[in-house]
Amino acid sequence: MSQLIKNRRVRAGAAVGTLSLALVTGLAATPASANSSGWWTSPGKRAEGFYNSLSGRVYANDIKADGYNAITQVRTAKHGYFVVDVTDKVANNGGSWKTPTLYSGVRFKMRVCVYKTGHKPTKCGSWHEFDK
């Protein structure tokens, strides 16, 4: 009888483990648009950027210590009007952020680039559209 209980506990533990793995896998597969723009990177993965609709923050993160800084640019999707630029100048994986005013019902676009101070952004990723 104790063997049967032990097996039930083992089976219950395995079932809980399987359900936990399924939940984690399901959350990882959830589209980024559910609460964010998704993480985007510059070519060569030297910089990354992100918009989180829960906090309202736009992030920039300089990934590589290569003499370049990271910049995340957000514009309106329809006309390309300036919304915000977020820069991160230190490749310490800490990142920088700003909280711009983004209006519901407006589509935005975002790209991530690298740049040197005093120069235009270069090595930019493509524009990605998202909603607030």
C-alpha cells in the first residue's frame, strides 16, 4: 500500500512538473504585442530596444562595449512624427528608459540603432509597428 501512495505522489509530481513546463512554454510563446512591442535589436545585436505598455516605458540597452551607443527611436506609424528617442551610453546591461505619452488608438513604429555622440544613428534595425 505504501508503494501505491509513493507512486501516486511521483505521478502527481510529474503531472505538476509537466503542467508547469506547459505553462512556461505557453507564456514564452505568447505574442509580444500582448503587453509590449517585443524586444528588437540593431544589426549585429549591438543594441536592443523595447516598449512595455504596462509601465509605459521605452527602453534602450547598449549591449556591446564597442565605442557606439544605443538609441531606440519611436515615431507615429502613419506620418512618422517624433515621439521619443531613448539613448543608452554605457554597455553595462543596465539600459536606459523614458516614459513618453502614447495615445490609445494610434499606431507607433520603433527601431533600434547604434550611434556615436554627435553623429546620426547608423546600423539601424527595421521599423516595427506596435499599438499602445
